[in-house]
Amino acid sequence: MMRLMETKITHFFRSVYYLYYDGFINMRVGKTLWLLIIIKLFVMFAILKWLFFPDVLQERFDNDTQRSQYILQQLTQETSSHGTH
């Protein structure tokens, strides 16, 4: 009984794999679109991060101990912005 269940699960994942594999192999316009998506993701995560999100901790603190103490302080301090005084 258990062996039959494992076989069905293996067959299911193999069928899903071949479905996508055959779809990507026979794709014409889609390959170009996927290339554009990959380029766009690279621009968003690599270049824009480098331009707009500087490493603030690296600039403000000299070593890892100071950085970790600052992060711990920021994570554990209570905020009074909830209006519950």
C-alpha cells in the first residue's frame, strides 16, 4: 500500500516536470519574455539596490559588535506610537 502511494507521488512530480519541460522547449516568444523578466529582476535587485539602498550600518559603525548592539537595541526597544500610555 505504501509503495503504491510513493509510486503515485513520484509519477505526479515526474508528470509535472515534463509538462513544464515540454512547454519551455516548444516555446518561441516565451523565451524572449523570460529573458526580459530575468534582466528586469537583475536591474531591480542588483542595480537599484546599489543605487538607492546604501549600507547604513557599514557607514555608521566601525565593527560588527557595534552593528549588532545597535540592531539589538532597535529590535528590543518599546515604541510609544501605539497610543497606549
